[in-house]
Amino acid sequence: MELIFIRHGQGEHTLNSPDSLQIQDPALTKEGVFQAQSLQSQFNLNERDIVVISPVRRTLETASILAKDINCGKIVSPLVSPRMFPQNPEWKTLPCDRMLNPKLIREQFPRFTIQEGLSEELWTSGINTMTEQEFNLVAETFLKWCKSQGAEHIYVVSHDGTINSYRQIMRGEKLTRKDFLKDAGWIKQSY
């Protein structure tokens, strides 16, 4: 199985940081939309593929463009929601990284499915401030779930810190913020 981790396109929250990090529910910028359209032309998604999406507007918008007109699985999961990297127990979730609730996602992105069987706490708190030990358990659960899907490719549309956290576990090596993907950047990871 191949996981393709994709960072969302440029979001409004990155235009004037650190102040813009206080924006709640930031969308893609015009450049972010263009980047997502470029991603669509780089991948040959088909109905046997699965796209797993963080429950944040900029990732949902990126995935909508990426998988436009493709009848593949589109699953929204808090297991790939924003995650601080590196982890710092004193930091709090920024307004720009707050997840949308499943009801709102169903209303605004009706072609997406909400991942079932997850705790209410994951849908309210996500993985952003979890300890490394807690996250390792969540990551193990997510990776087992991915394997059980039987898909040749699973595209994970997520965030820089989340992607680095999963890559560290999968590769068994330490990464830094220098390893972050750029806006709409992607990397393949066999598993």
C-alpha cells in the first residue's frame, strides 16, 4: 500500500503570520486553489483510491479540487487533523487549526463521508495537543485502518505537523520543521 501525504494549498491563515494564525476557519487563497488544481493534474486518482481528509476547511477545499469528478472514497477523519510539531505541552490549539464539526462538514461537503467509530473526544479535541504516547497509539490505529481498506493508494490531505508526525513513525527517524512540506507539497510513503 502506498500513502501519499499532501499538504493543503495555501490558506488565508498564512498570509500575515503570526497575526493571521488567529483567523478562525480559514479557507484557501486564490493561490491555494491554483495549487490544488495543479495537484489534480499531478495525480491520476481513480475509483479504487481513497482520499482521507482533515476536518478543516482548507484541507476539505483542497481535497474537493483534488478529487473533483472522481468517484473515489472521500473520508473525513480527525486522525489526520492539525498536529503541533514538535509537540509542546504548553502550546494551545490556534484558532486557524480548529476542526469543523461533522454536522457542518456534511452540510457543506455532502460528497464526503465522516469516518465512523471514533470517539467524540477525537472530534472535539483532535490530535493537535496529544502527547507523543497518545499520538503513537492513534497513528497505529490509523495506519492499520489504512491497510485494512485494501486500496492501492490512499491520499492523506492534511497539515505540515501532522504529516511530519506520521512520517516520523513510519520511517523510524527524527524529523524537524525543516522537513515540512510546502503548500500543496506531497510525499509518497510505502507502508
